[in-house]
Amino acid sequence: MDRISGMFPDGEEDTDVHRGARRASQRYPLHADVELVEPLAATGVAINASTGGMRVAIDKALDVDALCVARIVTEAGAEIIEKARVVWTRELPDGWLVGLQFVADH
């Protein structure tokens, strides 16, 4: 498997409004370790993902619009490399929540 999108079933669009933005695709729980290798070294865990992006809890701050390379290792041992753009961040007492949007330049 070379993309996260290969993990999810095809289905109807999720049209629920979430914080003012329309979701383009269904979110699925994802239990996976995440290691950012660019633009900086950081580690975390995936919370959920879709064919278009992923929500991650991570140990370092990232700037919105930063382009990242993420190494994702699922519970089943599948390793996936994704390029993504940071679309939002939220600081928490023990790290950050980050919204990543996968980019096609892969």
C-alpha cells in the first residue's frame, strides 16, 4: 500500500459542516504512529484520516501552510509515506493537534 487512501472503502461524500468547512470525504479512525521527516523531525500519532488528509497529535509546533513529509506506520505494520500541507494547528498542554491535507505531488 503506497497511499493512505488505499486503506479506506469508497463511499458517499460526508457533507457535514465542521468548523465552517465542508468535509470532502468521510473520516475514519486511524491508529498509527506518525513521524515527520520534513520540514522538521517530530513524532506523534494519527487520530483519524480520510482520502484527503489526516488529524495528528504531534510533539512539535508546525506552521500553517508548511509542506511536510510524513512516515505513517499502521498497527498492522504497513508503512506509508505521504506529502501533506498543514491546514490548521491547535496547541494543547502536552503538544499540538495538526490538520494535514495530502498533496498530490507524491
